[in-house]
Amino acid sequence: MCVRVKFAVFVDTFQGQMVGLVGDDIRLGAWNPLKALEMEKDPLDENGELWTCSVLLEQSTTYHYRYFIYKQRKFVTNHDSVIVPTDAMTVYKWETNIKPRYLTIQGCEMTLELAEAFFGNYDGEENIGKGWLINQCEIQIRLHSNPIYMWKAKHREQTYSIKCQAMDYSSQGGSATEDENEDSRDGPVACPFDDVLVCNLAHDDCRPSRQEHFGMLYLKDNYIVFRTQMPDPQLLGFQLDFFVCEPNRVPKFVGAAHLLPYKQRESQHNRKFPIIGCNHRPIGEINIEFLIVKPAPSLIMTMETCFQTHWKWKKAGDTSLDIGHRGMGASYSQVSTLKENTIASFTAAAKHGADFVEFDVLLSRDKAPVIYHDFSVVASYSKKKKHKTQSELFEIPVKSLTLDQLQSMRLFSSEHLGVGINDEETEEESTEPFPTLEKVLTVVDENTGFDIEIKYPQEDINDVSEMENYFDVNENMDHILKVVFAHAGARKIVFSSFDPDTCILLQLKQNKYPVMLLHQGQTRIYTPYKDYRAYSFKNGIGFTISEQLLGVALHSEVLLQDLSLIERVQSKKLVLFVWGNDNNDPKMIKRLRDLKVDGIIYDRIDCHKPEHQPEFQLVSATAAAAFMTVVATEERACVHISDGSRSGSCVSESSSFHSHPGTSSP
């Protein structure tokens, strides 16, 4: 027997946004947002915040479900020169409590209305995540490094606000059935301006939001990001309107820059555009940085489970997580007796009490994700010199060698010249360098958490790149994520990267695992990065907030010079890891624990872990699996429907994660 159930939720939305209901039954969309139930505004609600929908569900059956805010539109896209309509969905927010809402239906067939619910708030928690890319691309337009240059000197002293509007060019080009008179054809269609969000990383609260009437004010050294989503970025252009801002005066429009659709394939690029004044003549130019993020082609993400907004529960007496750096430590600098970034090193770190092991992933020439720290290796070769053979070394990028070559050639560390990587014969596969990510995921005990650092080259302040002509950032990420989601199982996983754009892709291409920004700041050891977001901790924290990442991993040398950074990170509800050579000291580790950082990354966890034991017994595989699994049979905050009455309210068991509250950005 079926019962008609009326779902209701209070949620604040903007014009054009819809509310959806998705759950674990095919009638609720089977966790697929594209098949979710569309809710409608209750006409009796004066504030327009109550959304409802009705569905027939089986009696005496348990259902799990979530609410989400979205916009679904039909676009025309160009696939292989064929124009086809596309149903595109943008998810703005969705409920990301570890456990979904819970419903058990009992009683006779009748229409029942659930208790009033508030979006994102149930089970005593409130977790709201931003959406991921389902069948759209995200385009980010970034203005930084003082990009506006006006040709007249007096205009350079003025302050400008900038408003960005997306322009749909899908109807441009005409067809055989159209009027041949060019003047009769329509121009590009302006998308609703609230589809373009904006944030300024220089602001304390830099979450993306709707644009004001005159856009966003640009001041010296600001970093402004406009963003929107569309199925085909080759059919999307933008118009930037410029307004002069003076005290006690309404901003005055002075010109616009037209960013026509970009036809090239690169995901990251910079371009200059003329600013056209009111007299239709150029009055200046603006330098713009673009990022295009594409959905991962091999991943189908659902709304069943999400850990992006969570971390472990903190209880009285809890200490910081112990994270094994490259397993047992950096062996090529003679810190560890086990080779770094090998299966043996990860296994040993876990046995000595590591909560997580940290390691680096990059692609080989044949696109296999491998575990290795540096972008290059050093190979030896024989050189003839006056009838004698002399052995010499030369540096070669990892991306230029196939997986077979990496695992079979005689190679040396580029960071520590002369130190062999795989110059010794061994019968132990676990000690071999360059293990694949797939192998590590399948062989290392599933109870060992992984902090997976994604390598991607950046430029330093001297304009020196860590690696030239690297893989496209989307291609790089797609190969790695494909392997992770095929073999992760129930393992605890955190993604991290020093490259801010890589962090953006990690957050947008998948909706399950948390993402953290690795940051070196300005140390005495490393040359600072050129990227505004990677240059200073303040900028990095602002970027982390704007992209709703889980947190930051900061270098201990810089962090301890300004302990107020810890308070800033914690006040923003961000998770804080600390890394660096200074951590390889028991006194430093104790100090960081006293400062209540969330995780400490260090070498030789067998020596430095407080009260370490020679052998640390891993928890059972069953217990580990519970970390990543929603157990439908658990008693939680729920509504039992029986003959029109509501009863029962239970508290869930402690989760393996600590709540990281969502934000209210659209």
C-alpha cells in the first residue's frame, strides 16, 4: 500500500532558483539530482520561503533524502558542428550532513504533511555544501595585479567599479532560414546578471555573492573573481561594464570591454581586451585571467554521501592527527631508512600510529598517476670522451617518461643529486619507487587515511616555472580522480595541493572528499610563489574561504612567527594542518598540539609520535568502512508517520568527522 507524503522545507532562494528533493528510492531520484523531484513554492506562505512537493511512497518503508537548491535551463550547444539542446543543471547549495534525512512511513493510505523543516538544519547540525559540476563548465574571470590601464593619465588616477554580465552567443551565426538582412538578426542574449557571482579575496568575508547594481569596486592590489556556469564555454562571452566612482556621487558609466567566446582548448589563459568608451573609441585596456573547469567525464557523482564540509569529532583529551610525511619521511635526504613514497613506507607509518600518510601524485608520460615528490628525476648515461666512457647525469621530467621507464630505469633524485632512487636491485615490490596510485589504494591497508597531494607546477616571483609545458590542468585532474574513485573503497581521503587552481578543480569535479590548500607562505627556505593566492597566508586563507575548501596546511616556520593566523583560521571554521622541517622535533610537535592544530605532518613517526608504540594495531576493516558509509539502519533524528501522527526523535552516533558549517552564499 502506498501513502501520499507531502514534503515541506523552508529555504531562502533567489529569482530563478528552484528547490529539489532527492533520495534513495527511484521515486525520489535514486540520489541523482537530474532525476530529483521538483518542489514548488507554497502559495499560502507570505514570505515565499516554504517549498513543498507530494509523492506516493510505500507503507512500512524507510527512506533517506536531502534537499538542494538548483537552476535547470535549456541551452543550445555545439557538438561536432551539430547544434543540440542541452538540459543544464547548476547546483547552488545542498544539504551535506553526514547522514541524510530519515523517514519511516507507517499507517493507512492518506495525505500526510511532514513537520516543518529548515534547509540544511537537522539532527542538531547545519551543513550546507556548494554544488559540483554535473553537466556544466565553470568559467572564472579573474582581475588581479592591477589589470586596468587607461590611456589618459588623468583617468589612471580614477577608481573604477566593474560589473560582469554573461552573454549567450549560441544563437549567433544565423541559418539558411533566417532573413539575409544582417540588421534583422538579434545580438547575443544577456544571461540574468545574478548567474554571475563575484568575490574579492582582499575582503575578510570573500564568499561569492550576487553583484551589486554597479558591480564590484576594484582597488589597488585587489583580487576579484567573477564566476558562472554554462554547458559550452565556446558559446559564452562576457561584457565588463566600467563605472567611475567618486565620493558622494552616483557611479558613472564610462565604457565596456567585450570578451568574445574563447575557441581554444586551454583551461588557463590570459588575454588583454580593449575598453571601449561611450564615444565608441578605445579608452584603455584590461588584462584578464581565465580558468575553465570541466566536469570529470568518468565520474557520476550523487547526493548520497558528502565529506567535503566535515572533519573528525573533537572530544575532551583529543590531540592533533599524526600524518606521516611521504610515509616514514623523506629518504633521499637521509631522514628515513625506508624509501619515501613507497608502499613499505606507508605501511610502516600506519603500523607506528599514523592517522594519515601524506604523499604526492603526478602523471607519467602515458598518463598513469604515480607516487613521487619532484617534477623531475636525474638519469645516468654514458658519454664518450677521448676514447673513454664517462658516466654523466641529466635531468628529465617525470611527465616525459612512461610508467615502465620510471620503474625500470636507473634514476636519481633531482633534489639531492647523486642519491639513487631505484639503482638497487630488490625483490620486494613494496620498496620499489614510483608505485602507481591504483596500487597504493588497493594494497595499503584500507584503514590508513590518505592525504593525497596533487602536484601541479607554479611560477615563483622570479617568473621561473617549476615545470614548463605541463599537462592541461583539467586533463591532469581527470586521470587522477578516475583512479581514486575506482579504487578508494571506504578509505579516509583528503585532497591537497599547493596550486590554487588545482584545489578549485578538486572541489568542483567531485563532491565527496574534502580539499585543503597547501601553503608555504614566505619562508627562508623556498622562493615565494608569484600567484596572489599562494604568496601569503592571508591571501591563501581568503582563497580557501571563497572556494569553501575544508581548510589550509601551513608551513610551521611562518605560522609560528604570527600565531594570530591560527585564531583567524579557527574563527573561519577551517581545518588547520601544519607541515615543515621544523616539525621533525618532539618539542615542536608538542607545541603544535598545545596550539590545537588539527593535523601535524612530519617525518619518522616511529620516533616522534608521543607515547609511540613499536607496533600500532590498526582498527578493523569493518570499523574503517563505517567511516565512509551511511548506515541506513541507525536510529537518528527521524519522523515516523503512523495514522497522521508524528513520533520519535533520536540522536545519531558520533561521526568520524567534525562539523565544518556551510555558508550562505548562493
